[in-house]
Amino acid sequence: MSDEQDKIYASPLDKMVDFRFDEKVVSVFPDMIQRSVPGYATLISNIGILAARYAQPASYCYDLGCSLGAVSLSMQQRITAANCHIIAVDNSQAMIEKARQNFQQEKTASVPVELVCADIADVAIENASVVVMNFTLQFIPLAQRQALISRIYQGMDPGGILILSEKLTFQYAEQEQFHIESHHAFKRDNGYSDLEISQKRSALEQVLIPETLQQHEARLQQAGFGFVEKWFQCFNFVSLVAVK
């Protein structure tokens, strides 16, 4: 399964099917994510830097919704705290299998990575100094989000960090229009056609449910996090840190 250019939505589709992280998406995912998420490479490298800063000796670092393991790899390359262990979780078997191939090429890493195919709602969070959800919460049903964030908080060590990256929606129509049109311009600049942009948006409509920055901040504070800060934003893509 080699990395290919994303042409999934390049031709008109007779029937629109909800977006899924299946083999078809996995084969083009590196290309898709780079061309769809502004600032993605910067985000990944800086998540590794933050993880290295907050990782505590003999603790777990979780990558929840790890896809092909880019975040886990960034953490693995930078964490120096002794006896850390990365647990990378995704519910797509195709993603986990491809991630496993990626990590087999990393022979010199001192931080072990355990790849787990599971629903993140079923994974115990314990002794965690770093938890990353990189564009993951937006795919969780709205009614389940608070319970998940609260459970993550409970499983974290004092001084631990949660890094939460999400696609945003906005409170005011003018803001929403600016960010959506800017994101579409970014995608066009990366070679996507208007047909591709429109069809992918339709496929994601019932699957990816974005929220406002204020909703995310309120949920993190309700879970118990004392420090919540937006540290990255490019158009309607944002990343927050929350420290226990």
C-alpha cells in the first residue's frame, strides 16, 4: 500500500457516502492531510516539542486517533524523559497496519510505541503525562465528548498536558465565512478542484461535527483543567493545550 495522490473526490460521485478511514483513504492519507490541513507539518513537529517538555519519567504518552502515527513519531523522536511509553490508538485497522509499517523503519528509537486498534472510548487512560487528540474529538458524537475529556483528565498525572487539535466553527457568520473561504482557497492552491472540495465537504458533513473555540475551552475547564491555552491556529484549524 504505497502513498498516492488523493483523487478520491476528483470525479463526480453517483451516491455520496459518509467519509470513512478505510483502505482507500489510508493509501492517500499523507497527501490528503498535507493538502487539506493548513500548517499540518508545523503542528506535528511542535506537538513533539510540547510532548518532550511535559513528558514525565516512567509515564505513558497517548496518541488518541493516531491515524498513520505522525504525532507518535514526532513524540518518539523528541521525548528524553526516562522510561516513557507511547500508546497510539486508532479504530481503523487499515490505519494501524500502515502505521505499524512506518514504525518498523524506526530502528534506533529509545521510546517504545505500542499500536492499538480500538475505540478510544474503550482505552484506559492511566499514569498519563501527555495525551494528544489531533483532529480526533471532532469525529466523536457530541453527547460523548465531555465524558471522554473528563475521563482523560482523571487518568492524567499532575502537571500532565492534553493537546487538542480541532477544526473550528465560529460564532458569527462573518467569521465563519472568512475561515471557510480561506480554507477552500488553501485547498485550491494545493491542487484540489471545486468538485473535490464540495464532494469531500458533503461526505464529512454528518461525520465531522466542529465546535467553537469557546465550547472546547468550556469543556476542558469543566473537566478540571486549570490552564487552557490556544497555541496554534491557521484559518479554521486550531490546537489547544490544557495542563492538569
